[in-house]
Amino acid sequence: METISLVPLKVVIDGIKESGGEAFKLCYQCGKCDTVCPWNRVRRFLVRRMIHEAQLGAVPFESEDLWLCATCRSCIERCPRGVATIDIVRAMRRLLVPDGVVPASIPNLRGVMTSIASVGNPWGQEPENRANWAKGLEVKEFSEGTELLYFPCCYPSYEPRLKKVSQATANILLKAGVDFGILGSKENCCGESVRKVGNEDLFKRLARENIKTFVDHGVKRILVSSPHCYHTFKNEYPEFKANFEVVHVSQYLLELLNEGRVQPVKEYAKKVTYHDPCYLGRHNGIYDQPREVLKRIPGLELVEMADSRENSLCCGMGGGRIWMETPKAERFSNIRLEQAIGVGAEELVTSCPYCISQFEDSRLSLKDSGAVQIKDITEVLQEVI
């Protein structure tokens, strides 16, 4: 049964301000947010009710609703008032995560937060193993004066499927003669999902530790595989007076192609569709560069799904939901794969570790798991250069 605890509205507003969020604007209850929220494709979820509760200072402690938001930003794009829904959700979650302790009703998330706090990654893996993905490759340790720091993120560093992405990225960089390095065990989780679930203190600790490591090593330019790392380093770390040049791999691949440092030489005779990750697209406006990279590949036929670019369908893993259980029947990623198959795509290509992980899970639930393959954009380019 849902329990409502009243708190002063000022507490919610202060929570938004303290975590670098936008000003609190009153909601008109027009319902446009509900019409675009991907949850309403699989179940009933009233975004405006959650915002109304925040305005009243009522926090639904035992309600599942507050933990459903995947921070896809669709509601914010459509809101005529510019209500900062994500910042409000984050502030309300902070009230439910006192001292960084996640509610026992979300055991997976609690374990992940504990692991990140203790060893800097969500799986509880030893930090010394963070660079194991690079074994056998001529990848050097970053030192001052190196042109580019490659920061793979936790998933491509530890998870077997996603290690292929960091390896493909490194192979392309090596082929292009890029002067790059990695920090390996000296890195921590960027903290993006930590902040989204309301654990502000842990986020600040991770940010300060990473910033110190970057500064101490003379880092100026950072290449990332994850849009979540991109968003955090580019838009949130400046809150700590740290400004690095941050580049997502999809942007950098186009840079390399334009400069002639990599050149596709093989045919890729496949029909491909591209999925826009929320944190690359709606959050940061990067739509054209990954498509341009794919268009440069000989033989590749690029087709668009019904929901693309600004209207891209969220994979469902943002907002910390990558660490929470989602019933199979309620996964947005199932709908996304159906859209990809519906346009005749042989491969669904994206550029986000979270999206790839979720799409791979959904692919296994298809009647024909081979109906569509999941690829990162680096894996495609690696095959043709």
C-alpha cells in the first residue's frame, strides 16, 4: 500500500538546487508528458501526478513510480512550461536515499551502490582488472602530454559483451595512429547513474576523485564510449570547476574519417538502422555524426525506424534503471527491436553500452534471436577499415 509522507516544498526545491538542477517551475497538468513517456506504451504511468506530488511536498515512499523514470527527457522536450522533470525526480529520490542507503525494496540497486562506493565499479570487480580488456592490444597508460585519454566506462571495461566495444575503439585509434592512453585502475565510475538515483554524496565523491586523477595526469581531452559519461563529464563536472574537452566516440570517428586518418576499404552489404541513445540525442543534440559515419561505409544501407532522432524510443536503462529489474513484458527495448525488424534491418546499430546491453537481452527473447544483430558503431567501422 502506498505511503505518502509530507515534506516542505522548500526541501524538494533545495534538493534540486544543491544537485545542480534547473529552477522549479509549476506544472499546468496538461498531460503532454504522459503522452510521450515510453512507460505508457507498456503500462500506465502518470508523470504529471508525480510532479503534482512534488509540488505538494508529498513523497511516495513506497510507490514504485518514483523509481520508474528512465530520465529519457521526452517529457521535458514536450512540456510547454519547461518543467525540469528529471531534476525533480532526482531531488525526490534524494529524500529516499538518506546517507546513500537505497531502499531495501530495490536490492539490486542497493548492491550496485555499495560496490561503486567500495571499489569504484558496479560489479564489485577489483580496480586492478579495469584495464584487462586491453590485454593483447598495444594500448599504453596515459601520461602527461598524451593527446587523448580514452575512458571506456564501467561496462566496456568489465562486461564481456561490451569489452568488444572498447577493443574495437582501441583498434580504430591504433589504426589511425592516434596518440592515446588509458588510466585503467586509476579510473572510477563517472557517477552518472549514482546521481540519478539520488545518491548525491557518492556522486560528488566520485566526481572529485576522477577530476583529481585527470588533473594530476594532465588530461585535456577525453574520449568516451558511453553517452552517460559524455553527459556527466561535459555538463556536470563543470559544477566542480573542472572543464575538459569531452568527445563521444561517434563524433571522433567522423573526425578521423574527415581527416583521412581512417578509410573504409571493405564493403558492408547490410541493411542497418541506427538507434539514438537518449543521452547522446535528446540530452546533447548529437544525431548527425553517427549517421554520417555509417553513410561513409561502402555498401551499407541506412534505414530509419518510426521513432528516430528527437523522437527516439528510450531503451529504458537511463536514470539508474540499468541496475534495476524490469519485467520482460515491460521492456521498451522489445518494442525497439520490433521497429528495427519492421523496417527490414539486419543490424540495429547504436553507440551506448546501456542500449547494447538491453537490446542484447531483448534479442534473446525474440522467437528468432537471429532476426536482427546488435552492433556498436565502432564494431561496424572496425570491420571495414
